[in-house]
Amino acid sequence: MSAPLPPQGRRYSSFAEFYPYYLAEHSNRICTRIHVTGTGLSIALLAAAIALHRWWLVAAAVICGYGFAWIGHFFFEKNRPATFTYPLWSLMGDFRLFWETLTAHRHF
């Protein structure tokens, strides 16, 4: 399945327009599971950083989140992470995918 790309030379103009592309870039179930797991661990690490005042855990959260995601893309999805082109929307996509999985709107 190929990802829906914007017309040549044009970037997505909204997150709503970007999200179907994001989902297409996560069509491999193992990649999606790794993403959701990494996002969940990142949220837990951020919460721990705040609760424990251990600010190095913020760096651990970023490394964990991106590390899991990039492993999923490079080894299972075999594509280039959208983070490289759309960093903010990609992060928003990660959290939306996590929420949709958590609330059973998307299968894990």
C-alpha cells in the first residue's frame, strides 16, 4: 500500500490532511505496535520526570519515543519516518494514534 502523497512540490496544509498519510506510513502492524509502545513509555517517562523532578528523564522520553518509532520504520515498515519531513504533525500523529489505540478506535 503506498502512502497518499501531496501533489509534487506541495506540502500538507493541515493536520487533518496529513493524518491519512501518517496512517498509510504505519500500515505494518508491528511498526504500529512499536510506535504505540514507545509513545506510552515516553508519556510514562515524562510523568516520572515531573513527579520525581528528575529532568534527565525528559531526554530519556524523547530517545525512547523516537527510538521505538524509528526501529519500527527502518526494520518493519521499511520507509522513512514522517518526522524527518513533518516533525510537529508526526508527533501529533503519534499521540493521536496512541489515543485511538487506547480508546479502542484503532486495533492494536
